Amino acid sequence: MAHEKNISKAVIKRLPRYYRFLGELLNQGVTRISSRLLSEKMGITASQIRQDLNCFGGFGQQGYGYNVNVLYEEIASILGLDRQVDAILIGAGNLGRAVANHMEFEQRGFRLIGIFDENPALIGQTIKGVLVRSTDKIEPFCRVYHPTAAILCIPKTVTKEISDRLIDAGVKGFWNFSHYDLALNQKERGIVVENVHMSDSLMTLSYELKTLLSEEN
Amino acid sequence: MAHEKNISKAVIKRLPRYYRFLGELLNQGVTRISSRLLSEKMGITASQIRQDLNCFGGFGQQGYGYNVNVLYEEIASILGLDRQVDAILIGAGNLGRAVANHMEFEQRGFRLIGIFDENPALIGQTIKGVLVRSTDKIEPFCRVYHPTAAILCIPKTVTKEISDRLIDAGVKGFWNFSHYDLALNQKERGIVVENVHMSDSLMTLSYELKTLLSEEN
């Protein structure tokens, strides 16, 4: 991928969405698509789509459109979904279990190799075939298995302590569902973080509903 | 709020984050803050903060900074968090339960008044004091209680059918966790949707990790 280095952050942010739509097209047996049709399906302008996809080589052909499978595989490769990084989950409550059960890690670039919780009632259970271990065992586990990523489904009161321990143990990437913002000093610490603030999205819905209802009145 | 109509979508998207940070400051007993300090805490430039907050009246005073409580309440009001909209949850599996248990709906502009699932083992249970009813009962429930919002924690195969039924029953806002994209034709149908695509964020982490690890090598 000669052009990969130059892809802007804004384009990267849109790639997962392209990837999802292209995956659905493949499921429906669609093998090629025009930027116009893709545009209608995704609610993005056709020129934006052409501009985005031209960033990484331009697979569209005049009068033919995009080869759905080639584009799908290319985006997978750019996102790193074609290799698997070992990940551990901290927190096996409702949210942790939902994440473990519903996420298709293997199709998203990750492999779930360990789960940790401090609740004795959960330790020893298995979730999706993965044993739940005590959080005391995080360090010895990391020394043996070297997970690269950690998924945090833990209360915000313990997020700083747990994430510091994980960074010391060699974890480089965090998918953080706790309400504690891990965003700062990422670069200095040599880590990357995706914070999932579900309540931010709920507040955005609140605003949109308020606006919608006031327009109706 | 004379200026409210003119707030851009980009600023609105940042408001939940300001709200979170200001809430934490209040918890710590901080009553005023300079844009410089807020900037350091949030990792946003001070000029961006001044520009954002000036959009809705400019609460900063030269040499004093922002009154944290006034700003917090003002953002709550803009987001509509100072009133509560009735919401129902469809899907009481792990994810639905996690959402019901962990989300502070009352502080985010919503009140959870009903939960629905098609699994007979779950019907009749209560989650956070709310009875789980059969999905057959959605329409009669809506005729009596008129919920304005619905939270969808259901498989994508049933999302279209369920959301069509909810729209017919008068639901105006959707917080959608299913993998089915409800984004299109919102305006025509008089609804608003916040799609929560958790796997998009996981794919973004995959990309960021790939980039980080390739820089290290």
C-alpha cells in the first residue's frame, strides 16, 4: 500500500463504516457497485466516496464501479483486520459478558485469550470458551502470553490502577468502556486508546430528540 | 438561549464531553476553571474551548475563567438533560441488561419505563425495578404510556421489523445497538437515530495499534 501513509484521520474514521456496508453487500451477493449507488445506501455524497476511496489507490473503474470484494479486502488490510492481535478482557459483569459474546473479535483484528474479574463468583467460569481468572493473575498471565490489547469493562474507580498495571505488563492498546477517560498522555506512554463513551451518544440523542420535538410544536 | 439555534453540529458533538469533564470537576469541588486548565485536562486547545463555549453566550470572564456549575447546567439544558423523556428497552440479553443497569438514564434526559424481550425465561423478571414484558405487548404498552424513545439491543435480523412497529406506535428516537444501520430516511419518517456501532470503534483501535506497532519496529 504505497499511499497508506497519507490517509487522513477523517478518512480512517469512515473506513469501518465502508467496511460494514461492503460486508452487507457481499452477503447479499453484490459483486460490484457504482459510487452513486453506494452513496445512496450510505447517505454520503458520491464525490466524498470517490475522494475517500481514491486515497488508497482508487479501485473504481469508469463505467464499472467498484469491485466490492477487492475494496472490502483492501479496507480490511488497511485497518489491520487481516491479522489477529491477542487481547484480554478485564471485567466479566453484564457489559463484559455482552462484549465477549457479541463482538466478532476474530473478524475485527483481535483474538480474546483471557478474561479477568475480581468477583469470586465469576472466577473459574468460562465465557465463549475463555476461562475467567482473578485480577490478581493479570501480571503472571501477561508474562506468559503477552497480550497486546485490553478491553476494560470495569468501574471508573479502578480504571487508573488497572490500566497502569496493564501498561507495565506490556499492553499497548485499550478499548475502554469505563467512564474514566484514558485519552491523555497516550503518546508519551506509547499506547493507543479507544474510549467508548456510551452515555455521550445517549446525550446526543437527547439533544436531537429535543430539537425534533420542538420543531414539531 | 438566544444563540442556541446557531450551534453547529460539530460543537454539539463535543458538548457531552465537556459535560462529563465539568461533572468530574464539580465532584472534585472545583467551582471555577480557566480555559487554559480545562484545555490541559481535556486535550483540546484553549482557543477551541473559548470558541465552542462562546457559541452559547460566553460564560468565561476575563481573569476569572468559567463558573463550572453555571456552565454545567447550561450544557445540560442545551442537551435537554434537564427534562426526562420516556424510553423503553427492547432486548434484555447481556447487552440490554448492561445498558439498563449501567446507564444513568435520569441524568441523561431519559426515564426507562418498559423492557421487552421475546425470551419466555426473561419475561416476568424485573431489571432495575422495571418489568420485562413480551415483545407482543409493545403496541398495547405504547398506546397507554406513549414512550418517546426506544433502546434497541436486539439482533440485526429483527431490527427492521421491530423499529417499523415502534415508529408506527409513535416512537420518535432510537438508540440503536444492533448491527443494522437505521440511519437512512430519518427525516422523512420524522425520527432521530443514534447508532452505536461498537465494532467500528474496535476496528479503529485495530488500525491505531497496527500503526503504533509498525512505528516501533
